Amino acid sequence: MPELVERFIRNHKLDDREEYRKLLEQLEEPETAEYLRTEAVRLREQYYGKKIYIRGLIEFTNYCRNSCYYCGINRENQKAVRYRLSAEEILACCENGWRLGFRTFVLQGGEDPWITDKRLVQLVHSVKEAYPECALTLSVGERSIDSFYRLRKAGADRYLLRHETADEVHYGRLHPACMSLPVRKQCLRNLKSLGFQTGAGFMVGSPGQTYWELAEDLVFLKELQPEMVGIGPFIPHHDTRFCEEPAGSMELTLKLLSVVRILLPTVLLPATTALGTLSADGRERGLMAGANVVMPNISPKNSRKQYSLYDNKLCENEEAGEGFEALKRCVETIGYYLSMERGDALV
């Protein structure tokens, strides 16, 4: 293997952005890619064994104040059918998940102006009071440090906030001028400082992305040291300005899952819905590349299709909560098993 690859495996890091770019180039060689995949699986099993952690995903609002150019629920999309689950509906989702054995719930939504700190804090209190043994993850975008503090004090355990791209020029290509990469990065640092198990992440194959931008993502992740990283391929949505852009590469996404596992050996790394959307066996291939989390959708059936971030998003069958047994069998066929534990990140 090239010296750069061996050094990355040995040290779990490289010296700079240029070296990460060279590493990604070398992954074009099938033997090198397989070498890193094997190491990623070894590390995942060293720290987590054969466990695949399961999270119950509740998409509770598709209202959003932002106009991210790639996202199907951005505020400019007048064709989106908007919805917002009530607290009672969210708690019913949790009850369903609890009966299935889920011990982590993920409340995900757009940056909905109606979801004030007061309302969100009350929701967190309600979920944690009803299910004190469960971990609660929030994924509701950028908020002030005071807001994050109140949510943490209310009982939220984890927070997912994908940075999408760590390169400022590329960030500007994907977002309007009113959105700021430094603000996004500072939010992530604030979450870390408040004791959240913090999740970052990026799209693979978004418009204008090269190995150079992906290398910057790796530099940023190593600096941030998040407990969770979400990586998924870019998939266009028909009602956005990027509707004609090609989807990101499944193969490159899988390679980057392996790279991130080696970069951050104890990270919680989902095999994302987007992988399963691109390919029927995408989630399984993600697990075989080093991922160790799956997130079935336990939202109400009538709202799943409305939470349309990209075209053809999985929302039925194995990806849905009622397909739990099928998901269990899929995981077992590749030599792993679903763990119903909270599955906190190792530190």
C-alpha cells in the first residue's frame, strides 16, 4: 500500500488538506479502497462488536425558514405540502417505538419558526418524562447557544447538525448569502461545549464538489471530533434549482464511510436513508463499509412522503418502523445484529 495510506491507518489522521485529497485519489484503486474498507470494519468491530444500533426517526415538521438550494423543503418551494406534528402525535410515535424496543428517538425537522424555544423545551421535557431511559436526539438546525443550553438542560442528549460542506466557497454555492458556514461551525462547537453528543456530516457529490472540498470536510471532522457523523450521497429534488444535477456516487460515499471510521474510530456512523434510496442494498453496503447505526422512520405514514428532502426518499417497507423484522433480517444476513441499547458514543 502507498505510504500515505499506511500512515493514515496507523495515525488516524493526515497532515493537511492536500494529503487528504491525495488519499481520496488513491481510493480510486480498488485494492486500496478494499484495504481501507477492511480496516474500517476491523475498527468498528473492535469498539462495537457486531452491534448495529437502531434509532427511531420522527420527522415532525417540514416547515423551514431557510432556502438551501438542494433541499426539497426549503421555504421557496411553494409546491411542498407543509405539516407539523402535534406534541400528542410525537409522543404517540415514541410510544410505538418504545413497544418495538427502540431506546433512542431522533426528532428531526426543518428550521420551523413556530418551534420556539419554549415549545421545543416543553416537547423535550414531555418525551424525557415519558421515556427517561431513552436517549433523545434533536436535529432542528441552527439555534443560539442559549437555546442549545435550554434544550440540554431540558434533557436532550444528542444533537445532529450536518455542516454539509466545510469549504466556504462551496458552501456559498449551495446556500443563499444569508447563511454562513462560520455560523454553522460555531453552532457545532457550541453544542460540543454544552456536553451534547454532537453530530456533523456532509453530502457526497453535491454540485461543484471535488476531492478538494471533501478533503476539507475530513480536516474539519478531525478538528471537531464529533461523536456522530452523517454522510449521504447528494440526491436531487425536482422542485429545486439543482433538479438537473446528477446524484452523488454510491461508491464514493461508501469509501468515505470507511475513511471516516478510520479517522474517528469510535464515531457513531449511520448507514443513511439516502444510501438505501440510491440502491436497494445501499444500507447493507454502508454497514459493510464501517457504519454502525440505522435509523428507521417511525413518523406517521401520512407525513413521511411530505418530508421530501430529495426525490424518491425511502419512507416505506424496511425503512419504516413497521418493517422492523425485515430490517432485523437484513442486518443478520451480513453477520451483524440490531442492538436496542441507547448506544451512546464511546469517548
